[in-house]
Amino acid sequence: MYMLKILEQQSDAQIPEGVATYREMTIRIADRQRPEPDLMLLWESGREGIHDTWVEPRVVQLAVEIVSPESGLRDHERKPQLYAEAGIPHFWLVEEESHMEAVVYAYELDPVNKRYANVGVHRKRLKANAPCDLEIDLTRLPSW
């Protein structure tokens, strides 16, 4: 998925030491519950929480889902619920808007209610300071 590669490259170029991007890894929330975000930012200081094919939720700082027609329901409803209940502090949902451009909905965890609150909607450029300073050029993401 080219869009994922662009997001990963832009993130890798900006993340501070001690933070790493991961993909094609699951988050082991429970014995039979291992969702796989499209992209994650992890604190590498929690290295003992990073395994061969999965990570523990406590090391995940950001889970990113790129919505496709096949994954829409899961990405909008089930995965945010699972990530919030697991205590993952940040969640981004990347979608296509009607004019074939990417939009990113950024969420932050309310730790008391274990739910995400929207902290921003980004078009053309995503500028975030949590979980670390990032500026992503969304115009470089290919259309769907």
C-alpha cells in the first residue's frame, strides 16, 4: 500500500530517538484479540514489550488505520474501541474525502472513560505535537 509507505517514510524522518514506526505487527490485547493497525509509533524503551509478530499495548503510543471499503466498519467502530480499552493514547483514522484527498482524524484517549476524543481534523497538512512532533504532507498521499 503506497499510502502507508509515504506515511511511514514521513514519520520516520521526524520521530525522535527512542520512538520507532512499526507495521505488519499486531497488538496483543488479549489471548484471542490481536488487531493489526496499519502503522504504529512505539516507545523503544519498552523493548521487552516488543515481540516477533506482536507488541504489548503499553508500548504503543499511536495506532493508525487507513480506511478502505473492506475495513470501514472495523476501522470506525471496533478497532478504536479495542485500542481505547487497551489504553493506547493516540489514534489516527486516515480516510478519503469526496474529492479524492486524504483527511486524518486525530484522537486522544480520555483515560478515565477509556474513549477517544477528537483533537483535530487535518487536510493537506497534519501538524501534531502528540505523541511527538510530526508534520505530515497529506498532499503527497496518493488518491484511493
